[in-house]
Amino acid sequence: MSTHSALPSTTSAGPEPAPAPAAPPKHRLALGALAATMLMNVLDGSIVTVAMPAIQDGLRFSPAGLSWVVNAYLIAFGSLLLLAGRLGDLFGRTRMFLAGVTVFGAASLLAGMATSPGMLIAARFLQGAGSAMSAAVSLGILVTLFTERGERARAIAVFSFTGAAGASLGQVLGGVLTDALSWHWIFYINLPVGAATLLLASRVLPRDRGLGRHAGADVAGALLVTAGLTLGIYTVVTLGAHGGSSGRTLVLGGLSLTLLAAFTVRQRRARTPLMPLRILRPRNVAGANLVQILMVAALFAFQILLAQYLQNVGGYGAARTGLAMLPAAVIIGVVSLGVSARLIARFGERVVLLGGLILLTALMALLIRLPAHASYATDLLPVMLLAAGFGLALPALTGLAMSGADERDAGLASGVFQTTQQIGMAAGVAVLSTLAVTRTDRLLAGGTPRSEALTSGYHAAFALGTALLLAALAVALTVLRPERAAS
């Protein structure tokens, strides 16, 4: 067990506490820098979705190759988060954060200048690496800056808003920039934002020195976990092209699991483990990460497949698609910033999470009945408003996932939470999109009209998304436990 005292929990199940004193101005500026970088990272994962047709035409991507504009980013981001989080604990979280923002900015410039598919894919991989370096330590920095329960709840709400609303905002911004300028600008837009964030962060983030190499420089463990995650995410994101039962998928998936199992054994025996397994020992931490995988995988159907429905079935253009998704981003922002922290302080994270998951399950269930010729006002707008559940669920999950971290492991806990988010996203991309395409192709082969076949394919994905959210709700009910307010 750690000899360091645990960081205070944000959870409360009693009466609403007295208002907390305002955080120092420097801390608020630091939160702004962390949130701005998180927003860039999340935007970059979604901003390309509505620009994909323009990228394909501009660089002459093959249909199979185009998916790697997304896959390259996902693989680098998801596989490096855990390593980056621990290295931040060892050598300084602020140092890792600043290096990540720098790498991300340079890679964005290369992506915007890309003149060939290979150049863009390489730049996207570098973007994912830079995002992993900054995102992995962001929550670790946040929870060490904001130690009072009320302050931290509000800070997590702001930070979570950037993650919850960023995907929808990315679709809006991607559509507008692509239509008004060109797809290159979805990457160039990162340069001024990244430069300003880097300047601010270098002045306001704490200058932590880290624990030093002796505290956990497990090179063998780092190689095992990075290789295992890279191979696992690669297997998942290529599932649609090769099938879940193919020999290639089974071999690569088995090898990934073997590497990750070897990593777990290594962590039990290593004198200075890369990831002390105590970090997942608290029931709420492990449960929150599992809920996140299920929830994020399901909500891929909302964030991406609904956008595809609007374009492929509804005939929306890129900008119109982004604007159609805007109410979801607005309601998520209002709930995250204006409501979630107060509800968490009053009722506790578990209760707020359950409420958010119920709203999200209703959202996904409504999508199952979406007609081929939908009315925005009656069929789509109610779905957008139910996205408020994401504004409740994500701050609550974040608080639960970080509740068991002590100060020396804060970067690692942050990296674990971000990693499970990317695993959920990769699984959603692979499984839900494959299900939608498979059902659509089968119906098209049987002579079903294209709009009806596409809609039925999306219905299948939305139904599976509903089942995943019901599973997340079951885990939250049975695994997570309310915590008493700190005395």
C-alpha cells in the first residue's frame, strides 16, 4: 500500500456542503490551459469525420486507406497513454504535458501540409502521440492543483465538458472549415490554439520534478504494455476489414492478450513496476473504468454513425451536419458546467452517473426508431437534448476514476482513465460500424432501396449501443458504491 495520503474524494452523499473558497487565479489559468489542450485532443479525434470525403478526393485515398486517417490517430493515442502517464509521474507531469503540446502542434502543421496519403497518415500518428503525452497527465495535474472537494468537482466539470462536448464541436468546426476553406484548415486551426496554450501552460502549471527514475522505470513493462495495447487496438480497428473470426484477427488478438497478461505478471513481480496494480484495487476506480469502456463504445453510434446517417440518408452537407449536431454540444456544455458539480456535491458521483446513463440509454433507444426520412424537429432534436446525460455521466465517472489515486500515482491514474476511453472508442468504431455495414450490404444485395438499407444498418448499431449502455448501467448499479463525504 502507498505511504502517501490519498487525495480527497469528490464524492458526497450527504447534504450540500458550504460553498468552497474560490481557487487562486493561477490555478484557474492552469485549468484553462489543461481544458484547452483536452479540447484540441478531442476535437482532433472527431473533426476529421465530416471532412473525410474531401480528404479522400484531395489526396486520392483508396476507400480502405481512408480509414487510417482515423486509425493512425487512435492507435498512437490509445497505446501510449498508459506509458506517458507513468513517465509523467516519474520525470514531471508538466514537462510531459508541454512536450505533448509541442509534438501535437508540429504534427498538425505536417498534417495540414500533407500532399500524399502516407504523409497524412504519418502526421496523424504523430498527432496521436502528442495527444497521448498531454492527455495522459492532464487529470493528474488537475487533481494535485485542486485538492478541496468542491473546487475539484467544479474543475473536473470544466475539464469533462471539453471531453464531452468536444466531439460534437469537432463535427461543427470540421464541417464549417471544410466547406468555407479546405480540409487542410482542420489541422492548421490547431497551430494558434496550441501556441497560445503552450505559452500559458509554461507560465502557470506547477513545476513538479517527478519521482525520479528509481521510482518505477520498468523498461520491460513499458515495452510489454505498449506493444500489447498497440497490437490490440490495431486488431480492433481493422476488425471490419478482416472479420472477427478470421485467422489473422484471432492470432493478433491472442498475441495482444498474451503481451498484456505478461505485463500484468511483470507488474506483480517487478521491484519498481511501471503500473502498480494497487491503482485498480479500489472498487469504484475499476468499476468507473469499465463503465467508461461500455459507455464510450455505445456513444460512438451517436457521435459518428448519426452524423453518417445525416449525410448518407438525410442528404446533409458537411456544415449542415455539424450544425445539426450543435444542440447536443450546447446541452452537454450547459449540464457539465452549470449543473453536474452541484449535483455531485449534493447526491454523490454514483447517483449522478446513474441518472446520466439512464438519459443516454433513452437517447440510444430513440435512435432505433429513426425513420429513413426523419424530421429534424420531431425525430432528431429530442435525441440531441437527451445528450445532457453525457454532461452528467462523464464528470461523475472522472471523479470516481481518480478517487483512489494518491499524489505519486495521479499521472498514471489519469493515463489509465484516458486509455479505457480510447479502448471504448476503438471498440465502438470496429464493432458498431462493422455491424451497420454488414446489415446494409446484406439488405442491398436483397434489393432493398439504398436509404432503407442504410437506415436499417444504423438501427442495428443503435440497438447494440442501447445494449452496451444497459450493461454500463448494470455495472454502475452492482459494482460502484457510494462514498461518504470526507470529514
